[in-house]
Amino acid sequence: MKYRAIVFEDDDNCRQLLCLILEKRGYEVISSADPTICPAYASHHGQCASNNACGDFLLTDQHMPHMTGLDFIASQERRDCKGAMMNKAVLSGSWTSAELSQANQLGCKVFRKPYRVSEINAWLDEQEPHIPADRLLTPFPTN
């Protein structure tokens, strides 16, 4: 089974590194500096129109220009997003106790920058067996 990961990171170098880690594992990777490319944002009703997930994993930076990674994840939950909502990770070089609490409430894995590639790989190894082999992924528009 080929996994799909969605990466939102506004720093080009960090985004490229995350994509490289995932691609080396054989993942299909969708990446952007801006999480508002998500189809739910284009929806007139503000709800995810898909019945299937758009990805198996979501990795997002916490501090981005338009919103925080945690705000994005909370917004996606309100929009009934099915994409990677069980396997979500937020990365940041600085965390407040309130952010860590919010990440915990949202069920997010937290990574501190600079992170080790082995940490990311260990988390992915732990999560992969929980993804149903018969799961269907909806197409994710990339423009």
C-alpha cells in the first residue's frame, strides 16, 4: 500500500526536508506553504465534500503566516475533514504550554525543531499499521 502525506510548512528548506523523508519511504507527498489550499476552504458550505480521507498523514508547521498549524487542524475538525485526522503531527521550534495542551486535546503528535529524522520515521512506523489496507483516498487538487 502506498501512503499519502500532506505537508504544510512555510519554510522552503524545512518543507523540502519533510518531503524528502516521506518520499524516501515511498509516500505520495502533497506539500504547500499555505494550508488554505485545502479543498474544504474552497467549499461554499465550509465543509469537506469528500467521504474519504485525502491523506494518511498530516505534518504541519505550527507558526505559519495565515494561521497556526493547530488552528488549521481545529478548523479541519469543524469542517468534518476526513484527511489524516488520526495521524497528525505539528512541528515547531517553540511551544507554549497552552499550545502543547491544545495539541494534546486535538490528538496531535508534537515535534520540536530541530527534530531528528529518526523521530519522524519512528512515528510513521508506529502509525502505519493502523491504516486500513482497504482505505480509499480522495484526489487532492494541487492548484
